[in-house]
Amino acid sequence: MRRSKNSPEPSARGNFTPPPRTAAPAPVPGPEPTPAPAGGGGRLSPRNWRVTTRLNAILLIPVLVGLVMGGFQVKSSIDTWNEAEDAENTARLVQASLTYADALYNERDITAVPLLQGKGKDDSDVTKARAVTDKAADAFDEAALSMPALPGLERRLKLFRDVEPQLTTLRAAAYTAKLKGVETEEGYVGVAHP
């Protein structure tokens, strides 16, 4: 077989062998390559958990969030309950104080006639009126025991407790030469509304 002198030499590589690479590709200038992240973590890493453990953790998170939120809701309900009890006790105290003040005013008005007529403190109308006032005072004292510890209520109760002992001396001298009619009335008002 005859060859032309211009043709290239036949290659020794065979027909199906790829041609050799002439040179390695030049590196492209740019940022430094970042190192690969560290392995999957330690023994407690979620990647190392079994599938059932992962599923349980996924299901447990909403349950824990629900429990925390439910705890806040329960605390709010308990606070509301306590506030309602305090409001109820305050209402009882206010009702008892109004009853007591009304009894004081009624005592003042009912005892005026017998005491001005000189019948004295042993008159039946006087003793009945004073007994009603004493009963109202006992009811007020009982309501004050369950009073909520609020600064405003405690301050007003202290003001009343400072004035209340004057009722005994007021009764002894009511509508006499020591305390004229107007002074007696003002004394009862001072006790009922300090």
C-alpha cells in the first residue's frame, strides 16, 4: 500500500482511544474555595438519630409548645379567679360598711327624741337602735376580715378604725349638755364618714 508523503503518521492508539490531553486547564483567578463543612456532628446530632427518634422529636415540639401556652392560659384564668374573689370580698365589705353607716344614722335619728326628752340610755327605743348598730358593726368587722389586701382599702379601714372608738363617748354624751343636738349629729357623721 502506498502512502502519500503529506499525510500524518498513523497513530498507535487505535480507533477508539480518546486523544491525549495537551495541557491541564489553567486555574481561574477568584475567591479562595471554602472548606467543606465539618462532618455530621457528634453522637447527639439529629443526622445521627434513627427515623423513629426524629419523628418523635418532630411530634414532641408542638406538644411542648402547647403545654407552655396552656400553662399561660391556666395562670391567666387563676389570676382572673383571684381578682373576682377580691372583687366579691370588696363588694361584701362595701355593703357591710353601708349597712353600718345607715345603722349609725338611724341610731342618731331614733335616739334623738328619747334622749332629748330625758328618758336616758335605758329607753327601749335607744337600746334597740344601739343593738341594731352593734349588730351592723359586727357584720362589718366580719367582712373586714376577708377584705383583700389593697392599699386603698387598708388606708380607709385604718381611718375608720381610728374614729370608731369615739362612738362609745358619743353615745354617753349624746343630746346632753356636753354635746348639743347639732354636735351629736356631727359626731355621728364623723364616725360614719371619716
